[in-house]
Amino acid sequence: MYSVGDSAEFTKVFSEEDVFLFAGITGDRNPVHTSKEFAAKTRFKERIAHGLLTAGTISAAIGMKLPGPGCLYLSQTLEFKAPVFLGDEITARVEIVEVISEKRLRIKTRCFNQDEVMVIDGEAVIVPPRRGEGDAVRKTNSSGERGTE
Amino acid sequence: MYSVGDSAEFTKVFSEEDVFLFAGITGDRNPVHTSKEFAAKTRFKERIAHGLLTAGTISAAIGMKLPGPGCLYLSQTLEFKAPVFLGDEITARVEIVEVISEKRLRIKTRCFNQDEVMVIDGEAVIVPPRRGEGDAVRKTNSSGERGTE
């Protein structure tokens, strides 16, 4: 059912609104994300998106496409390789690298910006949907299709 | 300036609104998070919060308290140990486990629910704020104080 090499991607632009909503729902109002004035004095000179917000594109690629609705997260590693600025278009690319069992998939999870710079590298282990679970939904979200949020 | 054993925590209740906002800003509308009907047929019987949303409390504890405003993420590992249901109160506990250098801290990052069940285990490596950066903000967010979002 699942094979090594199966892949999908999901793309999203991160706006100022996204960053402020993430700050609100998590409580992380670190001014590197929320304050233009503060950010101007940092190494990046402007505000950056929260790392876990950017990583949300991985969650979307996995949860909506590969393997899709019904799957559950067991683990995720995230290496933040480059900053994501407000307005950047981030594409998560996910690829099955090991079928551990019928109930465990290891997935390479990487995010790139609009200039093809890798901003996040990492790996997830997930539980795919149980047989029958989410099938109806998955039909409308074929793996490999490009996300348009 | 930073010592092994320094710790802080941050607490937040995750509401249905938080979950739907996270689904909106990331694109992860996996029905295990957003559909009561779908979730009723899953192993957990009800909707669960996104793992990366719950992990946001770690981001908040690090970004607001230890080491606080101005810090940057280099990496984060997340092991999802138990489900987080809507309405659960999650406390992130973060503790410095290694001062790698003046510019690198290794932090143990764990989240617990209101019943003291560990829901996330993991570790972060972060860059603390540069000298002078964020000092004014940090004064009002003393490390170790309990978050009230």
C-alpha cells in the first residue's frame, strides 16, 4: 500500500497574519517574530516566522496528502537551516524513506523557500490511517498534488 | 550567564478555536483534528490537537522565558507520547541540559497535560539572545514564572 519513494508536497505563503495568529494561539510572542523594531536590531534585520509555524506545512503535507487524513504523528525532528521571512512561500516535501511496518512509516520531511533554499530538514515517524479510515476524504486529496492554500 | 539546570515553564489550554486557527494558518485540516464525526471512528474517539500546535508551548517557554525574547531555534525533536484533546491544559517544562557555548544551549523540552501525563518529550538547541538584545523585554518575563495565556 505504501512504498519507499512515495512523495507529496504542500505549499503555503506565510503572512504577517499567520505569524500573529500563531503567536496568539501558542503564546510565543518572541519579538523576533512580532516586532519590526526589535527585529531590525537582530542578525536577520527583519521579522521571521516561528519555526513550528513553518513546520506546519510538513504537518499539512502528511495530514492531507501522504498518507493523508486519519494519520497520526509519532515523532518529528526539525533542523532550522535558514530563516523564513514574512511573505516567503514555503514548500514542504515529504517522502517515505522506510516502511517500518503496516502501522509505521518513516518520512523525510524538508521545507524549501521560493528560492529553493532548504529552511527545514528533518524526519517524521507516523501511523498511517487504518484501513477504511479516511478513504472517502483521501480520494479528493491525491498524493503528489500541489497544495494551494 | 546560563547554567545547566535553569528551567522555566509555560501553560496553555488548547481550545477548539486554537485548533481551527492552526488548521487555517498551516493548511493541516486532517479530520482527526477538525471533524467530530471522523474522530469518533478513530482510536481516540474524539478530536486531538495538532502535535505542532501543542509543541507551541515549548516555543513559548523558550521564546518568552528561557532564554527569552531574541532567542533563535536551531533544532527541535518531538516525540508525541499521548494525545492532547481539546480543552486539555498543557504545560511545557524546559530545562537547560548543556551550555554548548555562549551561543548554543541544549534544552530538554517536555509537555504535560493537566493529569501530569507526558504528551511530548524532546530536546531543542537554541541560540540565546545576543548581549543586550531583548534585555528590556526579559525583565518583565522572569524565567520560572508560570505562564497564563
